[in-house]
Amino acid sequence: MNKLRVSFSRVVVTAIASTIILAGCSSPFAESMRKVTYAPEFKYTEQAVLRSDMDKLGQQMSLLEQALAKPYGETEDEIEAQREEVLDALRNMSAIASRLKTGSEGANHPFMEDYMQDFMSKVDKARVAASFEQPRYYFAGKVAGGCTSCHKVNR
């Protein structure tokens, strides 16, 4: 009977502790806890915001890959259309990356802080090369494969 009481009390204590931990992980409570536990200059980037911008970046990456996969145009109009598709994707990627970089400074995503500036400089280099009279897409191709260079670190 004594062993049963000890086991029952352990179950009760475990259940209470689990409830407190789960309540602590709930989003309204977690937000108020961050105000107390994080330094004032620390910016917490919500996962939904980060995922949304990363999804947009992925969409632009897909558009860039599609534009680069097209065969090189034979007429001036085809060459210019491909260049504009590549440049549009690179411009959009640059804007999204700058939002991500700005949002990640002093935040809870150290990998973003470390690698986003490098990614932005690669996008800028690709944009310049694609803007030439005879567009060069080598750097744009490197940007298109650039996700793996950062994300393999985070796996």
C-alpha cells in the first residue's frame, strides 16, 4: 500500500510538472515570458514571419531557376525577355533577403545573421552580371543553388 502511494504521488507530481511545462510553451504565455527572459535589445522573430519570407524567397528561387533553364534566346527580344525574368527574380530576392537580414539582426536566428549578408552580396553580383549587354548568368546560377550552402549548415 505504501508503494502504491509513492507511485501515485509521483504520477501526480509528474502530471502537474508536465502541465506547467506545456502551459509555458503555449504561445500567449511564451510571448510574455520572452519579455522577461530576453534582453531588451534582443528581437524575437516569430516563426510564421520567418517562414513566410523564406517561402517567398524560395518562390523567387524557383522562378530564377526556370528562367535560367530556358535555352539562350536567338533573337534580341528572347534574350531581353530572359534577362528581365532573371533580373526580376534577383531584384525580388534582394528585397526579401534585406527584410530577412534587417529582421534577424540581434535576433534568435544566428545562422541568418551570419550568412544573409553573404547571400545578398551574391545576389547583387548576379544582378550586375545579368545586366550587361551580353548577359552573364554564371553568378545567377550560383545564387540559384545558394540555398543549399546555408541550409546544409543548419541540418
